[in-house]
Amino acid sequence: MNRRSWTLPVLAALVFSACAKDAERAPPADLGCTGDKCGKPVTPIGKQPDGGDGDGGSDAPSSDAGARSVGGEVGVLDESLTTVVPFDGSFRLIVEADAGGYVDQNFDGNTFSVDGVAGETAWVGLERATGSFDVLGTLAPLAPGVTTASLAFVRRSTMELILNVLTNPVVLDDTKGHAIVRFLVGANPAAGVSIVDHPGAVLAFDDSGSWTDASTATSDRGYAVIANAPAVEMPGAKVPVVFDDGTTQAKADIPFARGSVTLVDIQLDP
């Protein structure tokens, strides 16, 4: 199969102007920060700090907030979380709808097209129906106005590898939800970011190409993994995750779905 580079996640970054520790914690990601010590307003989700578009092959978000049609392709991320191969089976796609509720459709192959998607930031989920890949369900944020997107499943072996190399190895619980979070400043991974409140039974961080539960903050790749969190069926339910870079603290409301991995970049202020 053909391989190509694909950054994680493939849809959008949640962008924060973080609050100071002694200020009120931030509300959900798309609302920004509260308190008198917050920074500049939140950058539109899916936009890079220079005003350009995010990675992942998505087109430029428009300024319209009405219903939209979204199409694209579905792949499978490798264990490095940077390379994707095409998906080869059938899958369910569920995404927040403009009129409320969800658009919920099934597709064969590795492409999709749906109508009536919410124009604002919309969480989109994937569940495998058939195919040769042993993958978990996936959730990720779709940026406002985007109409072409690349979605990706996470291999079960990726999560099992992460949990198996920890100081205290853990078994992946299929009845729980999981998240892979990457912290960024601009295009660069953010080291030294800790997670101080989360719903998981396991918290791990990247560690020079591997993973560890002995660290308390992100390393050079900016990744944190939350595993085995209580969760409901797809499309899941949002749970607050509070993070701290050593001087500032903020909160992201991230959905967790049973048997699925949520993929999200959190873009921090410089």
C-alpha cells in the first residue's frame, strides 16, 4: 500500500489562551478562557497561528457557520502516529449535525461524504464494521467550515504498545475510552506540559521515542495518553481535562467513547 506523511490529529487543533493558575479555569475549548489573567482571545479552531490552514489535507475553513457537506478519505495510523495507510473495509461515521443530534451513516471502502454537518467545530467519530485492520474507534474535532477532511483509525496494537511499556503495564480495557493528546506551540511540540485532572485510570507521556508513566509532563514530542476512562457508546460524552505548562493552566472538554481513542492537538499560546 502507499504510505504518506500525516500529522496527528488530521482535522483540527484546539487553540487556547491559557489562564493563570490563580485565575478561573477555562471553559470548553471553543469558548476560550475566563478570568482577569487570560491572554489574547482564542484563535479560530483549525487555523495555525500564522493564519494558515491546519495539516491533514483539509481545505481552508470558511467563515460560514451553517450546515455543510463534508467528504474525504479514511486511513489507519501506524504506531508512530505519523504515517497512514488506506483503510480497507466498511465503517460507521457519526458527526454532530447542524440541526442538532448527529449525522450517522455507514460506508464501504476508504471514502465518505455526508451532508448536514454542523458548521461550527464538530466532533466526528469512526467505528469499524469490517476490514483486515484491528482498530479502535476514533474521535477527532472537525474545524469550522472544513468540507474536505482525512480521518484516521488508531490500531489496537498502538494503544497496547503504549500501555505495555509503562513501569506498571496495563491491559487495554475495551469498555473504556482513551485519548491521545498532543500539545503544540505553533508547529512545535510543547515539552513540559502536565495534565493535572483527567478521567482515566492511566496517564502516560512520550519519552524520547517511547512512553512512560514515571514522568509528570510531556517530552520532546508533546504527547500525553489518557487510558481506561469511564465512557459511553459512540459518540461519547465530553469530560474536562485540565493541563498546566508550569506557569498557566487551562481546560479542554474532550469526548471519550467506549472502545475508542480521541485524537486531538491542543495549541498553546507562545
